[in-house]
Amino acid sequence: MGCSMDSLKFVASWKSPIAEAQLQVKVGGLQLEGCSFDGARLSENRHDSPSVSAVPACYMAWIAECSSGSYGPEEVISLPVYTSSERVSVVTHVTLPCGGNPDQWIQNGAALFLKQQ
């Protein structure tokens, strides 16, 4: 890339590979608690929804800070990714499309996990 880390941002795309990325990874197997995610946007859990559910695989990459990325800042929420559902160690934060109103998902305790327990 030929640039410093200070000029990069970490992004995730849930719909397609990241066009601006020279190198990216496809990450699968993440678990979500506090809401549901269908690959397009977050939604409220229903009364019969599991408390923790799998999310579709996504693409992650470091891109230039000036690049637009896959989503606008008002369309996403940055959720923590914990090593487990015990929420002790944060690995990183990943953005998910939320359709606005990020406070709703914070109040729901939305978070991602690498493993359920």
C-alpha cells in the first residue's frame, strides 16, 4: 500500500468484496447477541428468536482513510467483537448496517463473538 497505518481505516462489507482493498479477508462463523442480522441490516429479535445467532460471512480490510467504503457513516454501527460470549476480551470493532438509530442497538446490548462460550 505504501502508506502509514495512520492513513488507513478498518472496514467490513457484508454485501460484496471491498473494491478499494488491495488485500482483504473473508471472515465467517461470527455470532451475534442482542439482535438479528440478515446480511443487509440489523433487526429486533422476535420472542422466539435465539439469544445468539450466526451472521453471514463478511469481507474485512484496511483501506485508505479517504476511501468511501461500502456504507455511509449514518448507515452503520460499530459493534465490539469479543473472544467469547462472556464479553471479557475485545478483539476489534466491526461495522454492521443498522438502518439508522444506532442507540437502539447499543441499548439492546448488541455484540459479536468469535465463539459462543
